[in-house]
Amino acid sequence: MASMKLSAPPATSQWIGGGRSTFERRVSLLPMVRRGAVAPIRAGAYTDELVQTAKSIASPGRGILAIDESNATCGKRLASIGLDNTETNRQAYRQLLLTTPGLGDYISGAILFEETLYQSTIGGKKFVDCLRDENIMPGIKVDKGLVPLPGSNNESWCQGLDGLASRCAEYYKQGARFAKWRTVVSIPCGPSALAVKEAAWGLARYAAISQDNGLVPIVEPEILLDGDHAIERTLEVAEKVWSEVFFYLAENNVMFEGILLKPSMVTPGAEHKAKASPETIAKHTLTMLKRRVPPAVPGIMFLSGGQSEMEATLNLNAMNQSPNPWHVSFSYARALQNSVLKTWKGLPENIDAAQKALLVRAKANSLAQLGRYSADGEAEEAKKGMFQKGYTY
């Protein structure tokens, strides 16, 4: 019998470029399925609760406060105001944020780091209970961070599937009701088809496991701002990424009514020579979403990704100037926290002023979610960009 001739593997993983997407090529090869041949997806034990949780978070005029930074990243924030990275200082900062009176008027969910989920205020009240008192849904970061992806073009993949089911079950017992898993796609690195597929598959497995344990999954394939590419290139990559993500979400029987998305806005690369207006960013972002995201998804909660506080708010406001099939809102970290840190400075006497600064930013984004925001009177600090090349979360 003649031996099979093997072709050599490519030197690098193929980049995403022109031509049909992996999803489109795959669909063209699928056999036709007769009506009635596919069994319906069995409703899970948490189906009704997942739908209700997602709707609660995606409520008018409210969005998500993301304070799920790792302890190392939280340490960088504290260092910027001259504080050491100790558990006591992290607790003090998180207490400042999570006990802000009236925060629930503008914030519907808060993503916590694992340490924070188990922490209490200095007075002994659990942070989860502080959030519940403000009608804010507690959430939890469940991924284990990024590591190099072998066989890719210097890209990353996200760890954390091992043991995820048991962790989600425990987080649910502790009061969490939604979860977040962040992976990244880098345009300067291609991105390679391998990296996009790995990101999509990991997100889909995480989403299925989260739903099985009562947590609404936030699906976040962040397309990094790094690069000098035009906005059209970002749109092309975003469409390919989200087509792959939704293919694998469907393959894993994820219930779309019980998820939330945390996409990047479609912008030019941070080093591109031309800056896009909020209207241009809104047009390209909504074009991508309408082409790729089913209306069954209840909420789109954008990440800020290093934009200035004001840019993130202006862009969100531009996207809410006309009706959308989904709740279009925010899930911001730096774009809600930057002014707070600068106001607090680690001083107890500044806590009230820092909490007021948080409410200012939260209210601004609440108005943007309703399409009613005006940048008149914004502070200079809110206009400062926060992009950092190669930023790690």
C-alpha cells in the first residue's frame, strides 16, 4: 500500500484576512439536517433565573462597575497614588467603591475579583451584602489569566477551564450571580485563525459551564487597542471574531437569553494617525453588532479598553442615539475609577469626595446609556487617555 504523503505545517498560523470566515467555510461543508432530526436543547435548572439576572443587569440607565483587577493590577492602581499593595489597602479602596451611597441608581452589576467576593468592610459587613443593599448584582471574574499560545503568532490564550464548574458552584453559594471571562485578540499579531478559534472555544465552554451553575456569563473577547491600523481593519477582525464566538456558543448549547457580551468598541488602533469621531465609532460598532449578534442577547456591555473617561462616555452616548435590538451599556473599569483614585489619594478625609467622583462618572455613563449625555463641564482629568501599550489586566 502506498504511503500517505504528509504536507509540512505552515511556519506560522494563518492570519485572518480576506475571504470567507471559518464559520462560513464550515457551514458550507455541513450536511443538510432534516426537520425534526435535531433534539431541542433541554432547559437547565437555572434557566428562568439566568434570564431574569441578565435582564436585571441590562436595565435602562444602568451598567456594570468592573473592579475585578487582579491583586497585581490593583497594586499598580494603588502605587499611582503612593500606596503599597497590601490586602488592607485593597480592602479600603474596594470599600470606598462598593459602599458609595446611591451607586445602585446607575450601576446594576459589579464584577469582583475572588478576594473581594470573600471580603468584608472594616466594620464586618460583606461586600456582597453592600451591593445587594443597593440592588447591584454581584459578579465574579472566573478566568485564570492569559498565557502564551503555542503555534500562534506570539499570541495568548486564556486559562481557567479546569475546575471551573466547582468554582462557579462555590461562587454562586457566596452570592455571585454572573461571571466574567476575558480573553484577548491582537490585531498587530495577525490575529491568527488559531488564536481566534481558541478564544472562541474557551469562551463558549466557560459560558456553558457558568450557565450550568447558575451564573450569567459575560462573554469578552477583547480586541486590543494596540496598533496603527485603520478602523476598517478593526471592523473586519471584529466581525470574524464574533462570528466564531457565536458559532461555538451555539455548538455548546449556550442559551443566548442568559448571556451578556462585553465587546470592544470598533475604533482605529491607538497609534493610528487619524482619530475617529464618536459618530464614526458608533456607526462601525453598531454595523458589526447588527451583523453578528442575535437580538436574543439581552445586553451589550462595552469595555473601555484604555479610552479616556470622556471618550468612553461620548462613544457610548453616540451608540444610543437610535433604538438598538439590545440594551447597549457599559462595563467600565479604568473609565469609572481613574478620577476616583486621583481624588481619594489614599486619604480618609477624601473618601466622600472620591465617592462623589464615582457618582459623577456613573451618572454620566447612565445618561449615555439613555442617549442623553453632554460633555459640557467635564473635568480635564476625564479627558486624559489611559491607553498603555501591552497593558496587562
